[in-house]
Amino acid sequence: MKKSQATIVLFFVWIAMLFLASCSPATPQVVEVTREVPQTVVVTQVITQVVILEPSPTATETPPPIVYPTWTPTSLPLPPTPNPGQVQALKQKGFYVYYPVEGCGPSIVRPGFHVYVSMDGGKNAIRSNPDISSAHNIIGYALPGEHLKVISGPVCSWGWLMWMVETDYGLTGWTPESDGSSFWLIPMTAPE
């Protein structure tokens, strides 16, 4: 019986092989897989010749002529006329009144003084430079009563005495003390 079982098993194996052979194609199929690969471009530069430029021994360089602008004012501001009453009142209060810049008004301030902005006026513009003729250089304001430290100066700008000051919040710039008739910076203490 073992022989007959082996024969049956072989028979079924043979049928299975025929079945599988009939299901598969006669020639193997090749499936082609393609993938697009971006092209890489490499740019190189090759030095083929080195040229050393030397100035010509006969050539001389001539600088262009310097043209200086000329300014002819149509009208010059008159030097300020000090207000004698105010100057006298300041002297009576113990302020030392002096004229630090020729052609400009009197002053009661010196470098190193601690001052405050007068309450008898508006805010004082603080400027990046001492020129009062332009509003484009205003970088801030000091309000009436605000404390300032005088760093340097004065400079006369259109008859106004301008001092470089520093605010308590670190702003440094130029602000007017006087136009010759009014005083906007009042001393608090003498120089340090």
C-alpha cells in the first residue's frame, strides 16, 4: 500500500506541475522601471591667463578741480538785543551774566551746570546739531521743568545760544539757552 500511496502523491504533484506550467506565460515578462533623475549641471571656471595691470609710466593722474560753494545771504539776522530788565533781574537773583560768544546774547549757563527748562515757555527742542534754521535735526524735546546736564558749548546759531545737553533718559543733543531776550535754561547747580 505504500507504493500505491507514493504513486498517488506523485500523480498529484505531476498534475499540479502541469497546472502551474499551463498558467504561467511561455516567456518570462520583463517589467521596465524608469525613474526620472534631474540633470546636474556643474559650472567651472578655468583661469587661462593672468594679466597684471601696471600704470603707464607716462600717464599722470590729475585730480579734478575743487569747487567750493558760495553762499550769499539775502538778509542776515541782527545780533540779539539783550533785554536789560531781564538781565538785571537775573543779576539780582545771583546769576552771573556773561557774553560767551561775540554777536550772541548773554548767558547764565556754563559747561557742567545742571539746569532745568524754564516754566515760562514751551518745550525746548533737542537737536542733533546746533543749527536752529532746520526742523529736520530735531531728535526730541525737553519739557518745562525737565532736568538737563550741560555737556559743552555754547554755539551761536542765528543769534541763539545753543548748548549740548544730556537728558536724564540719556538723549544727548543741542538745545537753546537764550535768544538774547528770553532765557529757557535755568541753572540748578554749579559745575561738578
